[in-house]
Amino acid sequence: MKAAVLGLGYVGTVTAAALASRGHEVCGADIDASKVEMIASGRSPVIEPGLDELVAAAVSSGSLRTSTDVGEAVRGADVSLVCVGTPSAPGGGTDLGYVMRAVDDIAQALRDSARPKAFHSVVVRSTVPPGTVDDLVTPAIERTLGPAGAAYGTAMCPEFLREGSGVADFFDPPFTVVGTSSAAVASAMTELLGFLDAPPRVVEVRTAEALKYACNAFHATKVSFANELARVFRLLDIDSRQVMELFCEDHSLNISPRYLRPGFAFGGPCLPKDLRSLLHMARMNNVDLPMLAGTLVSNDLTVAEVVDRITIEGGLVVALLGLSFKASSDDLRESPNVQLAETLLGKGYQVKIHDPVVKPSRLVGTNLQFVESRLPHLQRFLADSALEALDGADVAVVCSADAAVIDALIARPPKRILDLNGELGEAVEALHGYEGVGW
């Protein structure tokens, strides 16, 4: 295929050289003449292990050329990859000036192209806020070329290249994602990246745009997490390097997909208690842990938001399906569902509760003490079945994915269903009035 790469910084140079090394005809464009000249002479304008060799080989073979003229790069190409910078704007936003300038140049080049009827894929690789491609990029091209369709299509294909290992990351990515509503663009990108072991995952455009932010936010969080722990442990004469080395050996919970699923707040007998204890240790040693302290604040906000979403719509009868902090458990200690029920009752709501596992007669010890302190008349609010709890309910707040709960929702759907679980299935999600807590 023929590809134009706009922007010859870290991402653009790696992308252009890598694609050219796999047989594609690539023309890289940049307004910086020095970058263009360096690549044309077989040298990379950025330092990356293995990139000089990759550029030199691609230029020598004739598969990679460069230009300061975007039109020259785009004309005759099947796909344009926008790899320009997206620096911070004042106030913390994203400056999309370079992206939109590149997009306008692409549209102008396509309008003036000698082959205007050939399909062209305009693909953003730069990190941009969700909605950029649909709300800004596509309309900008439409103003020059008319509606997308048979002539061109747009997409987002985020890059996941770490500086210092960009070449290796390009050829062995954790995943390749293409966000587009165009089958033709999806097909073109699948062909362009066909040399990778796994074919691209085609998703919604906004999903692809958001994914890069999710990844980088998590990476930043991990750095702060390790450093906050180290600030406390150092004062307790603990080598935090050894702690984290052992921590990372747990692939069941620590380094795994566990907990990385949108849903309701955390709770139970361990996480809140131990996090409070860690924060207490820090205070006793005059150490600030803002990220970990913020975790408790964020957890409380999750509950508060659900309360707001229930109260804003009206209706005074709530069916709460699920009470324990975790499925297949009757442990109510610090369950956010108990906190939710307590808050709604305090606001005057009629709350009917059903949990397929919780049996008040079997609650003992601290579990019993906790629920008696928060919901002292629990038995009055319990329904024997999910169907009974749903009878007359204005809204169902669903924390359980038990089969009987799902069947009851389908058989007797209320006006609103607020899903805090995320695993109720397509049949429930298709019901009128369904809404997810975070989707």
C-alpha cells in the first residue's frame, strides 16, 4: 500500500520507517525541513534504538521518502496517518492546532489529487480527546470534499510506543486498535498492518480515542502508587523495592484484569479498613499520600453519584437487588450497597431489598453487628424474591447478576433499571429504561 505519514517526530518516524520496512511505499511529511532532510539522508531525527538502521534501509530501498509538501505525500496515497504533536493548551486542555492543520492539508491535497475517485483513509495516530475525529476531523474534511463515504473515511488508530523502545513496541504491540465506522477504512488498516501477529481490533471511534488516555492515566497512577507507598515504608525501615518486587509476582489480583472493570464502589472487610490503616501510618509519620487518600474520596463519590441519579428522576420506591459487597457472599461489612440503602432510607425512600445469598438468620459476629448498626430493621425491608422486590418499584438498582434476578428483571421490568454490576446480559440491557452506572 501507499501511505502518507504526517509529522516526523518520535511516533511519525517510527511509523513511517516500520511500515516502509514491511514493503509499503511511504512518504513522510513535516514542516521542519531539517527532519525531512535527515530522513532523506538515511538518518533518524530522533534517538531510538534500531531506528537509524530501519530508516537507512528503508530509504536505501526506495520504500521511504520525505517531503515538506503535504500534498506531495498525500497525492496517490491510500492512507494518511496523522502523527503530529498535541501539546497541552492553557488550562490543561489539548491543543489540536497541528492536527487540524494536517487534516485541512490532507483534504486540500485530496481535492486537488489526480485520482479524486480513489478511496482514501484519513487516520489519526496522535493522542486526541474523545470526539475529536467525529466532531472535528470528519466535519473539517467534509467542508472540502463533501460527506464521507465512497471517496474517503476517517479513523483513530492510537499508538502505544514508549520512547526508548518505540521500534520494538511497533512490531510487538500489546494490541492494535482501529476506531472507525467505515468498513473500507477498517479493511485498509487491516491490510496496512497485516504483518503484525494480531489483526487490528475494530471498535467505535471514541473507544479508540479514550483507550490511550486510559492507558496513560493507569501508567501514571502506577508510578504514583509505588512512590506513595515508598514514602511511608522508607520511614518504617522497609525496602519498598522488595515489597513491589513481590507485589508484582501476584498475577491473580495485583497485575491482572481483576478490579479493572467499571462498576460500583469497593467495600468489604479488607480494602476500606486497610487503606484507612495505611493512611493513618502516613499521618503518624507526617507523610502525605494524596492519591491513596483520594481513593477513599472517589469511592464515596461513586455512591453519592448513584444516589443523585436515583433521586433526580423522582419515584419513591426502589428495588435494591443485591446487598453484600461481593457476589456469592453474605458479607455485609462496609458494603457500598448497605451504604446506598441507608442513604436512600434516610432520604425517605421506600427500599425493598433482595439478595439471593443474604439470610439475616445466618448473620453472625461482626457481620451481624455491622448490619445492625447501619440497617437495624433489615428484616422489614427484605423481599423473599427479586420479583417481590420489583413489585411496584419505580427503579431497580441492580448489584447482583444472579440468574433469578435477571429473569425477574425481564419478566417484570420497572420504569428504570440502574445497573451497578455490568454483567446482566444483552436481554436486560435492551430493556426500556436500562442505564449502566458507568456506560
